[in-house]
Amino acid sequence: MHSAVQALGRRFIAQEAVPGAVAFAIAEFFYKFHSFALECLAFLATWYILSFLWSKARGAAS
């Protein structure tokens, strides 16, 4: 993760901040699998999907 942030810099943080925060909130309130591994995988999958949708929405708005 450190190398990704170093390579992409502020652009990476700006692009992923909103989808990451929304995915975190969704995971915190709705994912109760009683397993850290399952909740972590669900959070990452949610973040990936939201990031994809965010990038498509930003691309369509431009």
C-alpha cells in the first residue's frame, strides 16, 4: 500500500477517499459476519465496486 501511495501520490488519495470512506461506513454498519477475514474481504469488495462506480460517474461528468 505504501508503494502505491508513493507512486500515485495525492491523486490516489483524492480518488479513493470518498469510495473508501463510504465502504468503511457500509462495512461498519451492515457487515456482521463474526469473522474478521470475511468482513475484511467484504469491505475490500465493497470498496472496489464503489471505486469503480465513482470513477465511471466522474468520467461521465467530465
